[in-house]
Amino acid sequence: MKIYNTLTRTKEEFAPLEDGKVKMYACGITVSGEAHIGHGYQALIYDIMRKFLQKLGYDVSYARNYTDVDDKIIAKSKETGIPADKYAADMIKKIDAVMRDMDIDDPNLWLKATQNIGNIINFIKKLIEGGHAYPAPCGDVYFDVTSFKRYGCLSGRSVEDMLDGVRIENGEEKKNPADFALWKAAKEGEISWNSPWGKGRPGWHIECSAMTRAAFGDQIDIHGGGRDLVFPHHENEIAQSESLTGKQFAKYWTHNGLIKVNGQKMSKSLGNSILLEDLLKNYSNEAVKFALLQFNYRADINLTDGIFDEAEKHITYFYNIINKVESKFGKGGKGCRQIDDDFNKDMSDDFNTALALSRLFGLFKNISAKYEKGDPSCAEEVYQIRKTYSLLGFFKKDAAEYLAWVNGRGEQEIPDEVKTLAEQRWQAKKDKNWAAADELRAKIDALGYVIKDGKDGYTVNRK
């Protein structure tokens, strides 16, 4: 099993700190808004990593966090008039629900900043005692980046460049421009907790270091998150944790790529954010997963127009074959070891879901050919595909039920304009006005729909 390690910038043979056991942590969501496709993607990737390591026989303890107090949440609290703690709790319920709709399992441990205030304060105290942090007169506490000689080891940035490139903002009482806040003094009306430095709340970076240590001890095997967290968040976690313990914090650092929409970075300001809840109203969770997992997890994903429609077509094609095979030959039960071996080989190369999914087209082509020849062994291959690829979240549905849902969804989503054109075309055919019928078909085609004639009428579907 090989994993790409951001810290060393190489693929490394995976060897956990303790034989047979894996301690794994992934940075979760700051709950200032509803879950978007980027949140879902990151949660999906680390759920898959956990499940594949378990498939290989490891005992995996997997933790994720919710950042349930920060500047954005406080801003939302002021905007909505809902207390910050209630706003965060309500948003977590919504996010949990949509992640379950995506068929993403919960981690073994959910960690929340507000439930670890004591651990965070004790962590900061020890950093101050060790000369790595200092309280400012205003009530803030800062980490001194010059006290940690390896600062920049994850991102490749030098402390000198950071000191030159960062300015101290008004109200900050830092020794060095690159120093970062461990504790923030409370402003009037903000949620806060008592501390040795006055009322305040944790800085963002300290949360993960303190929570991870409380859950797992001084060291973990795998730490993950989106690539946008490499600097400053994960860089600062290393500095905090290793300054306190003197031990390597995480052995392997993994980072998934970022989501773009039609070539642009996804952001609220551009109005191109894709909420998971909205996406799952129109597509199956398997289609959403297929669209995402057909790429290497470390690469950026460009969600172009039609990508989810195309993914749903692939899933429908697979389920059509599954339905035919299972209807004729049953659901099998012996399996096919080669399919599972190939999957394990692909996934053992840094969780290569892209290669694993690309195999499906050849597998189903072969199954379809066997079905046409009346070869019942195709049922065992379908059985194995269901069993193996369920790890990625595929083929867990009843085939007939899924196909009925897809067909029903297609009928419901046909716009009135297309329905009207289809009716006009059908009447033109009845009147034997072939030129008009062809012209109307072309208009339907231009709108992105296809019409198929049958003995008793016609059907219209999205392309």
C-alpha cells in the first residue's frame, strides 16, 4: 500500500506507527453555512480511505472535526440574530443529514471545538511555558513561529519570506508578523469562555492540535484535508503539536484537490457554489460520486456543464445490465476473485479511484456479452462488482428500483416547452407533415432532449 505524503512530496510505502492499527484525522467543516460539493468531496475521500484501510485488515480509528466557533459563525450569528452556539448546532444537523443522503458514513469520533475548550486552554498554557507562545496585553495569545525551527516544512515556505510578506494588522500585538493567534480576546457580544488571559475563544489552528491529542495522544498516522489547508492551517498544526511534544505529529499528510466550476474557483462571491442538498434533488448519490471519483483525489476537479448528467448515464447503463443479469440468472454468491484483486491493486496505489472506476466499462461490456450468450457466470461477476465497489458507494441499490427512479425523474423534469414541441411533432406525424415533424425534432434536440417513437406513442428524455 502506497500513499502520497505531502510532507515528503513522494509516494511512500504505508507503515503505521503501531502494527495493524491506524489513527487517522481529517479536518472537517466550519459550520458557517450549508454543505457544498467541496465539503462532500473531502468527506467522501476520507471515508473511502478509512474503508479501504479496513479492507486491508487495519483497525482504523478515524476522527473528523466540526469547527463550531469562529469569525464566520459569529458573523452569521449577528446577521441572523441566532446565538452562535445554536446557529452552529442547527447547521451541524443539516450537514449531517445531507452527508447521510450522500451515503457517507460517520467517523468513529466526531470532535468539536466547543467541547474541547479545556483541552485547548491547557495546550496553550504548555506552549507558553515552553517559550513557544506569548500572551499579548489585549488578551490575545500568539504562537511565536521563530521558536519552531522546522516552520515551513509542509508548505516549503521559509520563515524569512513569511516575515517579510505579512503585515501586522491594526489591533494585533504580535512580536513577528507571521505569528498566529492561539486565543482571541472576546469582543462585546461575542460567544466566549473564561481563560487565564481573560474571556475569549480559540484560534482556528489550535483546535485541531488540541482535539487530536486528546483523542489519540501525541502522534497520529494520517492527517488529511483539502489542499487549501496546507498553509497556514496544517503548517501551524505541525508547529503547535511538535513544539509541545517534541515528536512528529503526523507520519503521513494527505490532501485532496479543490473543486472548480467551469474552470473557476467555487465561491459565494462568484455565485457558483453547488450545495449538496440541491445536487441530490436532481441526481442519485452514485452519479455524484462517479463524477467526483473518476479523477485522482489529489487533482483539482473541474465540474463542467453536464458532468453529473453524464455520470448518471453511466450509472444507469451499469444498472441496466445488472438488472438484466439478475432477472435472468439471479444474484450469484460465489463471486470473481480477479475483479476484487484488480480493485485492491488500483486502490493500493494511493487510493486510485480513477483507475478502479475506469475498469467498470470493460467489466460490464464483458458481462453484457456473456449475458447475450446465455452464460450464467456473468451473475457471479455482477455479484462481485456489487460487493467490491460498494466500498466506493456504488451498486448498493436494487437495480429495478433505481431504474424506475431514473425513468420517473426524467419524465418529471421535462420542461413544458419541450412537452409542447413533442406534442406538436406527434400531431404533425399523424398529419403526415414530415417536414414539420423533422423541424420540431431538431428544436427538441437543440434544447438538449431526445424523442423516441414507439408503437403507442413517444418518450422524451434528456440527452
